[in-house]
Amino acid sequence: MGKKKEKTVEGFIMFDVLYEDGTRSSRRKVPAALIAENGEDYARTAIMDQDRKIMEMSGSSRGPIASIVRSD
């Protein structure tokens, strides 16, 4: 029998993020492989990590996330 090849997921999945203060961030990229491995709920964690890195670089915080929806 042949060895099964692992199915790899390439690219990104885009999400629109609404913050509790009313601001919106459109088309945030999350690697599709992370979503395939960890599920759709992982997008919130990935975007929070991105926000943390942005805050470290810019010095300003975005605040808590109210909702995340897949972009079309």
C-alpha cells in the first residue's frame, strides 16, 4: 500500500473584525492551515495575536473584539 499524502491547505481566509468601541477592521488574514487544524474559532485567537503584535509596534491598543465574521 502506498503512503497517504497529507492534505495541505494553502492561502489565507479573510475575516471582518468589529471591535467593542465600534471600529471595524476589514479583510484580516488568517492562515487557512491554522483554521483547518484548529477550527473556525481559532480565528479569534489568531487575530488577537496579530492585534497584540500591532500594539507592541505602534503603542496603541485596539480594544476587545466584539465579533468576527468571514469576509466574502
